[in-house]
Amino acid sequence: MNVRVNWRVSCSLVGTVLKWLSAPLLLPLVIAVYYRENPLPFVITILATVVLGVLLERLTEDRDLGTREAFLMVSLTWFAVAVIGAIPFLVAGEGALAHPINALFESTSGITTTGATAMVDFSVHTQSILMWRQLIQWLGGLGILVLATAILSHLGIAGAQLMETETQTRNVTKLTPRIAETARLLWTLYIGLTVSQMVIMYLLHLVGLAPNMTLYDAIAHPLTTISTSGFSPRPASIAAFSPAVQWVVIAFMAIGATNFILIYLALQGQHKRLYESEEFRFYVGILLFFSIGIGAILSHDTIYPESIEATVRHAVFQVVSITTTTGYASTDFNIWSASTKNLLFICMFIGGMAGSTTCSIKALRWLIVLKSFRRDLFIAGHPQAVRPVRLSGGVVDEETIRDVYAYTLVSIIFFITATVFIVFDTSRVGLQIGEFEAMSAAAATFFNIGPGFGIVGPFETYEVFPMSTKAVMIFLMWIGRIEIIPVLVLLTPSYWRQ
């Protein structure tokens, strides 16, 4: 068999990205020095990253990144960064993360912005390790994609093609004539929003509205909010903080799940673009609909005696958290009634807007599905009619509609298959979990949400699962983050043949 894919190019460019990954590792290294903790986990990881990156980079001097090479590079980059991210956990050797599978689970959960954790006792981990855990989620939100695009574009490589391969979006909307400039602009916006939340959260502490918000917390939590990731160095997540902090987190979770290009245009004074975007109106409508529904149920729930403000806040918080795939918790929603948990379960399948840091199926695809289904119902009664699907004034081509239907179907099939495996594999080792718990665990990992229900509730841990189940969940988080297609393409024999 003649292999057509130039895998050396893909691996060489992965090496370039890994080499630059050593820079973010300096932050937890500085924190380790500041708190007088062991810096070795980060020193070793920096050396490993640089050495591996340079070795891979030297595989070839060719920089011709074709479509096939882009698919391979995207898949390998996310996996390689997850492996590198696990090294500090292994070298530190603290708690459950001392086991290689748990360390890779935690790192993959971080870089894919899932937020599912294998940690059991947070107190055994150093401040620097906990900060690294936060940082890898921030990198996974928008950082790796934008960083890789900027680096490759600087090298004269098709950065736009990489971005389209990663996001499965045709015709990436450019804010500037050059994709490298677009990448830098998005990177600046991403950093700006993160820093803005840091400042706001620490100001809340200074004015007395967040008494237990330390400077460390004010830095750590924005890293996993705007990236819609969900890790927290606090075992109680956002429930550890005041209502004022929770409202701020709600706002930034919602912003993180909004199309970043749309955010940029709005900041430039083009506020009408928000209203003109059908996807944005649909996304906001979903958040309002489920928040009102859950809030109404909670207000009549006698086993949930909270004030009106607290009821509204927790309802809005958890709907925004789950829908945007962030996975933060402001309260233990495991104790909520079955109806509210079922509504939250539906939210797991939605996701935020395309072009954001969020995961899951995404609001854009659901909007296209609904519009095309309504079109099909109309044509069923009017066979001679020609009625294209329109979105924000433009026509959605039929190939895109077919792609959306295919992706949604494949996602559901993966979810069902994962649920069956989790039930089987846990029962094999004597860990009995209910079907709803298994469904929520499958959805939480494959759609990169983090917490589920029951055994994987908001304040629980995935450490209880057997290593074989966690290994499969690692695969689910990886393939779910890069939206299935790049990995499935690699598994087709025709991809590798002439």
C-alpha cells in the first residue's frame, strides 16, 4: 500500500506547537517557586516539551500542509498536548493523579475543556499543580487553536485550512485580510476577557462582596470560565463563593460560549450584529427557556427551601453552566427533583455558539436541523415548492445541511454506544450504576461537560470508575473536543491510500 499522507509534515508541525507549549509552563513554575513548592514537575515537563518538540520538528523541512495532513495534525496536537499535560501530575506523584491513567484522564479533561476530575483529596495537591490544572483548560479553550493557527500562518502554512479542519466550518470568517492577524486578534480578545474577569472578581473581594476570594482564586477561576471548562481549585467549585461571584461567573460563561467574532464586532460598536444573528438569538432563547423552566420547578419544590434570588441564581447558573459545557456548580443539583435533572440533561446536548470555546453539538447545528425540518414539513404539503433554508439572511447550502444531520446522528450514536459500554464495564467490576447515571457520564465526557448526575455529580469524582472505563472516557473526551470527524477520517483506509 502506498501511503499518500505525508505524516512527517504533520508530526513536524505538531513539534512546532509543542515547542511553544513550554512558555505557559513558566506560570506554574513561578507559582511553585513563590510558594516554595517542588518545581521539578514543571522543570522536567519544560525540558521534555522542548526536546520532543525539536525532535519532531526536525523530521522534515517540508511545510506543505494539505487537507489530509491537517486532519492528522489536528488529531495529534490535541493528543500530544494531553500527554504532555499529564507529566506534572505524574512527577508530583500526589493523590489519585499519581496513577498514569488518572493523570492522563485529568490532563485530557483539562485540555479538552471537559472538567471531569479524577481528584479525590484536593488538599494533597500543591498550589502550582492546581494552577497547572487551571491553565491547561485555558489553553484548550481557544488557546491551542489560535496559537497553532498563528504559528503556522507565520510559517506561510495554511492557517485558515487548519482552523476550518478543527472547527468543521467552511469558509472561516476573517476579521482581517490575513488569517495570522485574525488569530492574533482572537488571541488578544481571549486574553482581554480573561484578564477582565480576573480584575472584576478581585475587585469584588476588595469591596467586601467576595470575602473568601483570594488573589489566587481570582486568577485561577477566570482561566476556566471564559474557556467554558469548569475546573476549580476548590472542591466545592463556585458554590464556595458569594452570590456576587456566581453572577459574574454566569456572565462570563455565557460570553465564552458566544461566537468570538461576534463579540469582537459588538465591541467595535456593531451591536446590531448580535440581534441580526439568528444563532445568537436562538442561543440566548435556549438559556432563557431552560432557566425559566427549572426556576419555576425549583420554586414549587418543597425539598428545596431557598430564597427567590437564590432559586433564580442557581437555576440560571446551572443552565448556563451545563448548556455552555462549562460544568461549574453553584449548588449540589444532585438533590434536585427528577424533572429539573432531566431538563439539565437535555442541556448537555445543546452547547453554545459555533466559533466559541464551547463543545457539544452546538446551537448552530440544532438551529439548522430545526429550520430544515420545518422546511421539509412545508415541502411535504407543497411538493412543487422550492424553499431554501435561510440563516441570518443567507442561504444554507444542502451539502452543509447534510453534514449537520450526519454529525448530529453520529454524535447520538457515539453517546448511546458509550452509555452501553459504561454500564457493561462498571458492572463487570462490581460497580453498579443506574442507566441515567451512565447516560450522564457518557454525555458529560463525550460532549466535554464534566459533571453529570448521581455517581458523577457536581461534587463527585470519576476516580471511582475502573481504569478501562476511564481509558475509554479519555478517548471520548479527545474525539468529542475535535468534533469526531478528524479522528474518524484517520480510521478510514482510503485516507491513507494513494
